[in-house]
Amino acid sequence: MTNGGKDYKIPDWTIMSLLQIASLLIVLAGAFGAINYLFLKLPSAIGILVVALIASFAVIATDALFPALTVEENIRAQVLELEFSEALLEGMLGLLLFAGALHVKLSDLRKAWLVILLMATIGVGLSTTIVGFGFHWLTGMPIMIALVFGALISPTDPVAVLGVLRQADLQKSLETKIAGESLFNDGVGYVVFLVLVGLAFPTGDDHHAAGLGDAAKLFFQEALGGAILGIVLGWLTFRVMRRIDDYSLEVLITLGLAFGGYELAVFLHVSAPIMAVCAGLLIGDIGARHGMSEETRKYVEAFWKLIDEILNAVLFLMIGFEVFAVAFDFDFLVTGCMAIALALFARLVAVSVPVLMLKPFRDFSDGVITIMTWGGLKGGISVALALSLPEGDWKPLILTSTYIVVVFSIIVQGLTVTRLAERVGRAPELPDS
């Protein structure tokens, strides 16, 4: 295992089974959640992240004072062994996106579909370009690798957004629009990331883009393929559920859709995140209204809300512990702080351009750009994508900068979005599109 050029050997006694790791994460998430509830009283997900960071820095400080203990080295080795990127991108992400989409209604999305579409396409493209060229100028990093950083840091993370906005007491309409935009720009951003990684780190693999033609083909294969697969699987599941009136079986079927559909998308090399979002939207709206009894609907909603909250707690805990994977180099920390401003400016442009494009045709509240810029949180997906990059000279800098942007976004933006909404007009409305 390597981190920032250092090698870490994992002692045999620290190697844990998957069940042991899962048990430890659940125990720590519960313990840290209780500490937050009793003392910090922050929103649940943010509180767990803060407690995890405090615990991590306490371990680092203890190891600095008593280096013979080698506690930090052992924990760092275990965190690196955990494979956060694989655990999130190939395990938790499908459930989290499905659960998030399940609670967003298509009728609400229709009111702002054009704004959401533009932000998830043009907005992601603009943000990726701005961050990429800006990071290239700041660091001297090759432009294609800098654009990869732009792609992984540009999408807002629906997991972070939904986890924080649920505690923010915003009007349902604005929460739906921010969450809906986040769900879709996350899927598109992930596809853009895959395309740019193929261009920046060509491997000869048929499933990675090696040229612009291959990149365009990969983009449409991933994005359209994922959407079509999600709609087809969601529709088939809905047709089956219409013929069943057994809430426990129907809950199990939705769980199978989330797990099986995500893995099928990975196998078919289409966008699994977009598949999960499309399937979740269809089941959460059409499926809930026409394919479930009232009793089943209550159980399905309660089950997925609980899954969402538990996985959110575990995910934010894991983000807190990923500080052990970060290279604490002064220059990296300074670059990471500058990356915060760069990411916020790129987000501002990504929100403003679609709004200004549509402004001649409809009215917008003055607070829309402000709220959607500050409420566009980054999260675990960005960290996971950074960790998934091939090893190289620039990876430690990208990982450190990503981590700093994500932690700032979740803690600072997440804790202030409610007060900002109150100041600019308490949940300004996006017009129907």
C-alpha cells in the first residue's frame, strides 16, 4: 500500500474480514451519531463527519506525541486497505442513488426539467472546463489530468445534498429542484469522468476512450444506455409489483432492483448511477401511485428512508476517516484551499449560465443562483473517484485537493445553507419549465 510516496505494510493482525469492517463501521457510526446528538447537536450526517475528523486528528496528534505507538500507521494501513472507492462506487452508491431518487417525484421535476437538464449537461461541462484549466494554471499539471480533476469535483453529490437538505428545513419545492439537479448532474459527471480518464490515462482497454471518437461513443453508451436500462428495469419491476399485494415481498423486489440493476449496468458497461436514478424515479412516482397499496407504499418509503439514513451515516463516517489517505504536504494544503474558491466559482458559472439562458423566456427569483450555488455540495463520490485514479505523481495532489473541497463543502456550506436561504428570501422558487 502506498500513500504520498510512502509504503505501508499491513500487519497480519490488522487485516479484517468484510463482516468485521462492516460491523466496526456500524458501531462507530452509531457511537459518533450519539456523541453528536448529545453534545454537538449538528445535523446528523455532518455531525458524524465532524466527530470522525476529530477522532482522526486526535489519533494523528497522539501518534506525533508518542511515535512508538505507531497507531496512526496501523490505522492508515487499514483505511487504505478498506478500498473506499470500490466500497462506494460498486456497493453503496446504487442503494443511495436509488433511495434518493425514490423520494423525488416526477411531477416536481417536470416543473424545472429544462433548468435541470441544462445544469446537468452544459453546467457540468462548463464547470469541468473552468476547474480543469484553473487547476492546470495553479499547479502546472498536464491539462488532461487537470480536466479529470475538474470532472470529479464538478458534480454535486446527491448523497451529501439529500443528507444535508433533509435537515435544512427548506421548502419542499426548492429541495426537490436542488436534489433533482444533483441526481442527474452526478450521473452525467461520472460519465464525463470516465471519458476523460480514458483520454488522460489510455490503457488500450476497449471500455475506456482512447480518442475523441471513442470518447463520444463512450459518453452516449454510458449515459443513454444507463437511462434506458433504468427505465426498462423500473417499468418491468412496476408491472410485477402491480400483480402482487405483499408488502414484505415488494420491499424485497425494490431491493433486488437496486442491487441487481446496478450490477447489471456495470456488467453491460452503461452508467450504473444514471440507471439507479431513472429506476428510482419511476418506482418512487409511477410505481408508488399505480403499483402499490397504501400499506406497501408506507413500508417501501420507510424501508428506503432507513437505508438512506444508515448508509449516509456510514458514508460520512468513512469520509472522516479518509483523512488518513491524504498527503499532508503544505503546498498540497494551500492548493486545496485555492481549489475551494475555484470549485465555487465553477459552480456559480454552472448555475448562472442556464438561468441566464432561460431568463428572457421566464422569470426567476433573485435567490435561485445563490441558493443553488451554495447548496451544491460535494461529497463522497468525488473522494471515491479521486481514489480510483491510476497511481501517478499527480494523484496525491488531486486526492488532497478533493478531500479539502469536500470537507469544506459538507461542513461549511452544509451548516450555512439554511441561514443563507433565510437571508436571500427563504426558499426562492424556480419557475415551471
